[in-house]
Amino acid sequence: MKIGKKDWIFIGIIAAVFIIFYVISGEEKTKRVPLDDTHKPSYELFKKTGSKMEADKGCPACHNTAPGGVPFPAKHPVKPKDGPMRCLFCHKLKLAGV
């Protein structure tokens, strides 16, 4: 059986798709939630409820809303206007604390 020109084009397209997926699947760029005394209440709340949305409710107390709080980086997405904070949608908890 001979591999024709159309077969080679198909193989090339499939190879290109795999290469693109490999290139874009790099290292995780978001920071993990530190396992420290400041974030300990979030870890405990997640252990207790199993809900990331419940644990997210404590984030605005320190991040960007409190005077002297930890500001977000310049390109950080903003919170939805009327929606809840969804920090743990992108930022993962460290497994040792969960």
C-alpha cells in the first residue's frame, strides 16, 4: 500500500495539531495559594465545607479592598460587577494543606 500526497497532508495536519497542543500546554502560570498563617482560614474553611466558593469569600478581606491590603497585579482580571470573587477558580490550593 502506497501513501499518497493526501495521506501525507493529513499526517502533517495531525502532527501540527499535536505540536501546537504540546507548545501551549506549558507550565501553570497562576500562583498557588500560600500555605501560611494568613491563608490558613481559607484552607480550614475548604476542608470543613469542601466548597471553593465558600473559601473565596475570605479573599476580599485582605486583597485589594482593605486599606494596606495586598493589591492585585496590573493585568489581573477584575471581579465581576455583581458576582462573587472566584479566586480559587484559577489559584489552586497547595495539596499539603487540603
